[in-house]
Amino acid sequence: MKFGIVFFPTVGGTDGEPTPTQYYDDGLHLAELADELGYFQVKLVEHYFFDYGGYSPDPITFLAAVAARTRRLRVATGAVIPAFTHPVKLAGQLAMLDNISGGRLDVGFGRAFLPDEFAAFGIPLDESRARFEEGVEACVRLWTEDDLTWNGTFHQFGPVTMLPKPAQLPHPPVFVASTGNLDSCRIAGEQGRHLQLIASVATREKVQEALGVYRRAWADAGHPAGTERIDLTFPCFLDEDRETAYRQGEYVERKMSEKMASAVSAWATVKSDQYPGYDRMASAAIGNGAGIDERVKENKILAGTPDDVRAQLTEIADWYGDGITVGLSVHSGQLPRATVERALRLFAEHVAPAFADR
């Protein structure tokens, strides 16, 4: 089992919240520390406009700065959105980042789900899956082929030869970001894509079902056994005092819900066959779940002392299988940098070593 850190900003610079400059500075410091402590990966989202992720409209820019300051830490998009960027541009940016990092890039691609983002880019929600699939395929082929002529539904170009080619050959590991949609997991497995899953938003049974569908599709398609990579993300709050960790978790998760409620509010009046059930997201964003005690009990949030979190991760490994990468969502901007730094040190020193052989 490997451990990474995940940055998902839920701040907007108001009411004493960090400015963008402060958020990025803290993030770069934490990434350097993670590299020093032996973490495997740092991952960053792509979102726009809202306090819910809006400090990260271009994860590639931030990850290039991380790559320049670190030696071992893999840099991961979690995820970039092909629907919002021409594939020639996106493939070129990612290839540059892979070279700048010395071949440490993991590329997560996602569909996006906020109606306001699609409206701003002039992209119909109902085209999201098709644009996602075309964008991913176009990027992979641009990385691996010369004189490519592309005649897609949404883009036509060529013949072109991408420069630079990625440092990793034939291309960086490609992940599909999913909240557990079974069709998305099945297609990812069939196509030999790796999987990024936000395990904290679903029940254990739903996550197990999604992973089962993905692993079966991977095997049935004839991809080499044991070569698939699965990244699972969980919020993490760690302190030597359990109550302190829980208070941090309650505060950060409440802020996350508030920020998310604003970002998804358009779903109250929007419907799309591509997003079944999302029209109920606005009403469910606040007060839609249990308190932190129950969410910790269900292993949707990692929180408590090092002993507590170690026990949670042992159960998670039993549930979902060894060999996964657990992404610790630690940098929302809602906690002081020193608090997050302390948690990262506690985890690296007192939790991670117990899973070195798993």
C-alpha cells in the first residue's frame, strides 16, 4: 500500500481565508515535505469559479512547480478535463510536465460535473462523456504516434507530430477519475486505464462493487494481472489527541459541504441524461450525511490518533485489497499549514510503516 497527498482547495480568500498566493505557497511547502517524508504522490484537481476547487483551474501549472522542488514524489492530475481543452494543447502540456518531472507524471482524466463550468466553456452537459472519451484517446495517440490525423466528432486536425514526446514510454500512466459509476469503471478496465476513485463519497458495498467491476473488466480484456493501479481518496485528520483530530475534521468537512452547495446549486434547475440523479445534488449537498463519528466508523473519513488511523487503514486494505494507493486529502486551505505539516509527519512516522509490506 502506497500513500499520497491530495490538494482540494475549498477557500476563496474571504473571511480570513488564504489568498491564492498563500494557498499555493503552503501547498508547495507541503509537497516538499511529503517528498522528504517518502510519500508516493501529490494530486490536484481541476475546477473553476467557486470556492469549491476554484483555486485550481490549471493543476498542470502547480504540479510543474512541485516537480521542480521535489525528487521522488509523483505528480498526478486528479483530474484534468478533456472537454475543456483542445487535445493538442492538453497533450502538449502534459508531455511537458512529464519531462519537467523526469517521468513522474500520473495523468488522471475526468468528465467534470458542474453545470456552470460547462456553460462557461460553451460545452453541452450531454456531450461530456463523448468529449471525455475522444479527448483521452486523442491525447494517448498524440503521445505515441507521428503524423497523426484526427477526424473526431469534436476535433479535427493533422497530420501532426507532437513535441515533446512524454518522458515515460509509451506514455504516462493514464487514470480515469470516477465517483463509482459502474459503466465508467468497466470501460476503464476494458481499455487498460488505471482508476482514481473518491472512496469517501460511497458506501463500502458500492466501492467494492465498483472495484469488482473494474478488476473483472481488466482481467477479461487480457491486461496483465496485477499491473492495474487503483487510487482511493479519503479526507484525513491526524493528531496525537483524538478529539483535536475530530474537531479539525468536523470543521473542514462542514466548510467543504458549504462550498460544494454553492458550486452544485445549478443542478436544482438542470437535468442531463449523462448525469442521472445529479438534479438532487443541490438539496443533498448540506446535511446529506452523518456526523464525523459515523463517517469515521464507516471509514469514509480517516481521523483520530495514529493508532486509530492505522486500524482504519488495516480495515480498508481488507475491504478493497492490497496494492492500492491511498490519497490523503489534507490541504483544503481551511487548516493552518503547521497543523497539516504535523499530521503528515505523524502519518509518515507512525502509520505508513505498518503497511510497507501490503
